[in-house]
Amino acid sequence: MGTERENWSTRFGFLMAAAGSAVGLGNIWRFPYLAGANGGGAFLLIYLGFVFFIGATVMLAEFTVGRMTQKSAVGAYKSVSRNWTFAGIIGVLSAFLIMGFYPVVGGWATAYIFKSVTGLLSEPSAIPSTFGAFISDPVRPLAWMFLYMLFNIVIVIRGVGKGIETASKVLMPMLILLLFSVAGYGMTLPGAIEGFRFLFVPDFSAVTARTFLAALGQAFFSLSLGMGCMVTYGSYLAKDTKLASSAAIVTTMDTLFAITAGVAIFPALFAFGMEPTEGPGLVFVVVPQIFAQMGFIGPVLSMIFFIALMIVALTSSVSLLEVVVAYLIDEKNWTRRKAVITTSIVMLVFCTLASLSLGIWSDWTIPVLGVGFFDFFDILTDKVFLAIGGMLIAIFTGFRLKKEDLKREITNEGTVPFAIFELWYFLLKYVTPIAIGFVAFFGARAAAQPALMVFGFSFIAVLALFSKKL
Ligand code: PHE
């Protein structure tokens, strides 16, 4: 066809898009409740270890593979070896599954922008029950999810440069401002110090194999790794963009956002005498409650907070949608429009199942697996697919690609230095696969949903066996 592959127009645009993908509900909705449920400081410490030793390593590998092959998730593997196609397919599947619950939460955030200024805060004691009633309603969350999904469709249909890059460049800086002001306010509250202690002083007594798996899954989820997303974004990179520093910047930004979200939530939470173990409702229940105590400025700050939450979710979900869309364009020759619309319809069906599983179907679970759809999508991707996907990209890059080729790609043909290449290569080839193997094995053994873990691993094994036919 001879058409040039789309490119990011500037490095800044790429960084905003990649950081936009990484920074998301994972940082602001998920990280605080996971940290809350897993003991705070100890979780943070383990999480940081995974982020910097494994996450940053895998991110650089994904950028490199994407730019080297100029292909998205599946094509990148396939162009090297058909035996590896399955690893790309797991990525595309993960994108579908994550998009099976992400827009549900994105829809909640959108709804809470309006709820913040229409009386939600006037009766603080009713906030938890309002959230419960809202997410279990058979119609309202679906309507908001639909609206949220529409935003995604509009952005991704416009393509990489005009859509994703432009949106990220405007939205990311805005978000930084918003989140910092909320965190800044929280820090000034009396009693806030307890929250700092909870978040930053590790207490290892609650740490188990489960904690490690939760932290590893969260690291991959939050950095958008292990499913071809950063491979896809890397494939749109210009040859002169610096890969290693880009990976370092994105990793650091993502981590700062998670910590800032923690600082926005925990000090205020303790200042108002609430419990950190709230679960997935943490942001939607505790944050409005905090704002409700602030008088007339509360509703405005709350609205700002949920706009920020919606924005970060959006720049992430467009990247998830893009993984599937790029696959269909690259491998199946679909038009962008057809790919976006078809993919979104399937995702909307998944999301509908996920949303209803929290309401009218909350008593029903998938036979044998013992979880509802929301948890099925969430747990399967986060605790199995992303970790294994990260392990596979590490093994693939470390063992299937040539060391010299990698070095040439990362150093832009020797024009930019990468002093720690050997260390990176070692971390990638040996440390990452072995560490993930350990954590996945012992974590899955100790998991609360053993049947689902077995299902996930077997699914990957079967895919791998039939990979040549894919
Ligand atoms: N990183 C995103 C977040 O933290 C979620 C995501 C996962 C996006 C995987 C793309 C790929 O919310």
C-alpha cells in the first residue's frame, strides 16, 4: 500500500500520550484502595521495587520492540516468529478485557462530576449508600458508561496524531494542576500526619505472597505494560526519539501520580477519622465525604477532582482501544473507523455485563470460577495476563532478538549513549522472567480465586500450543 505509518508529531506529544496511557484509574482509583487493603507503606515499597526494577525495564523493551518492528501488539511478535503470535494475541485480549470494566469506572467518574454539584455532598452520611445505590442501578451507570465510551470513540477515530496526541497534550498538564491542588489541600488538614504514616511507614506484618502478586499486577497495570500497549505506542515513534529517557520519564511520572493520589487521599482520610480499607469504592465514597466537610468550596473541589479522574481514565482507555484498533488495521487491513466502531461495540457489551454484575446480577457468579463479570475481567488481566504478558515480552526481547540490534535501536544507531545497557539487558533477560515466575506462582497459589488463576494460566498455555495457526 505504501502508506507511511502514522507518527507522533513531537516527542512531547508522545510523552504526554504514553504518560497519559500509564497515568489512569490505576493510579487514582486503584492504587489507593490496593494500598489501603494491603497495609499501606509495605505495599508501596514492594510496588516501587517492581516499578523500577521490572516495570521500567519492560517499558523500555516494549518501546524498543515497537519502534524496531514498526508493528503493533501482534505484528511485532509475528514479524519475528509465528510461534510468538500468541503473546501478542494475549495482549489484544487483555485490552478487550480491561476495557470490559475500565469504562464502567470511567462512567462512574463522569457521573460524579455532576453529582458533586447537584447535592451529593449536602448529606455526608448518605454518601456511601448513594454510591452503592448508583453502581447497582440497572440503568444509570450504563448510561454514563455509554457517554464515557463515546468520548473514547471520538478521540481514537481521529487517529494517533490528531486524536490521541492532541487530547493528551491538553488534558495531561491540566490534570497535574488539579491533582496537586487537591493533595496540597489534604496535607494542610489537622491529623493528616497519620495518613502519611500509613502510606510511607512500612508494616511488614501483613505482607504475604498475595501482596507481592497484587503489587506486581498493579505495577504492570499502572504502567500499561504486558499487553502490547507500549509496543503499539512505540511503533509510532520517530527514529530519533530517545527511548531510554522516555521510558524513565513515563515510569517516573506514573509513580509520582500514584503517590500524589495517595497523598491526596490518605492524610485527609485519617484527618476525618475514616478507614483505609474501603475497597473499590474508596475514591467515590471517601473523597466526596472529605469534600463535604469543607463547606461551600467542597462541591467545586469535588467536581474538579472527578473531572481529573475522568480525564486520566480517558487518556488510558484510548490507549487500550488503540491496541485493538492498531491490530485490526495492521494485521487485518481494516479501516480505522470500522476498527474503532466494531471494537467499541464489543467492549460495550463486556462493560454492560461488568456493570450489571455489580447490581442486579450481584448474586450470580460465573460457574466454577466463582466471580462476577467485573471481577473476572479485572482479576484475570491484572493478576494473570499482564504479569505473564510482561514475562513473555521480556523473554522474547531477551532471547529472540539480537543484543546488538537492541543496542542499536536504543542508542539510535549509536548516537545517544545508554550507559546502563548491560544492566538493563540483564534485568530484562534474567531478573524479570524469574521474578515474575516466582511471584505469579506463589501469588496464584495463595490467591483468593484459585479456579480463576488456573483458568487464566491454562488459557495462555492452550493459546501457546495453537499459536502457529493464529
Ligand atoms: N495504565 C492505565 C491505568 O493506570 C491502565 C492501562 C493498562 C492502560 C494497560 C493501558 C494498558 O489506569
